[in-house]
Amino acid sequence: MGPRLHRRAGPIEAVKAVKIAITGSGGNYHVTVDDGKVMTYDIEPVLGGDGQTALTHGNTHNAITRTFYQAKSRTLTYRDDLRTIDLAPGRNGYFHDHAESSGSI
């Protein structure tokens, strides 16, 4: 196995516990962080040649699943004490309908 690359956007400025909620199915998902006070994110699947199935990325190096499906953002808004970020629709997103996680760190 080759080297794994780790990317960071910058220094970690704060860490706090928040509620993350994900609703939807089939690649159409709505995500909220801290009931939407910190972040909201909506994605939809990018359909392949059959016009019905999302494009697939397989054989990935991930502990949860080796297959991801391609999506694109409809909306993304992030807010904290220092900044607000609104991304334009059409940015990359990925999903897997059968990956689940819960609990605390």
C-alpha cells in the first residue's frame, strides 16, 4: 500500500461537541450541525450514463467502506464566531447509503 496523504485547511482553532443530523436517502441528503446554527449542507447524486444510478468510486482506502457515490452540493453554509462561508451549488460531495455511525468521541 502506498503513502496516505493527510490534508489540513489550517490550524485547529476550537473543538466543541455538537449534534450532527443527516436526513434523506438515495444521495439526496440534508445535513445540519448544531441544529443548523453551525452548518447546513444539501447534496444530490451525480447520475451516470443510465440516468438513474449515481457515479461510483470504488476500491478506496477508507475504514468504513471501499465504495463511495458521487454527489454535488445544492447548498452549504457554515458559520462560527469568526467567519461565514457560503459555497456555490455544484461542489463535490460523496455519500454511501449504508454507512452508519453514532456515539461520542
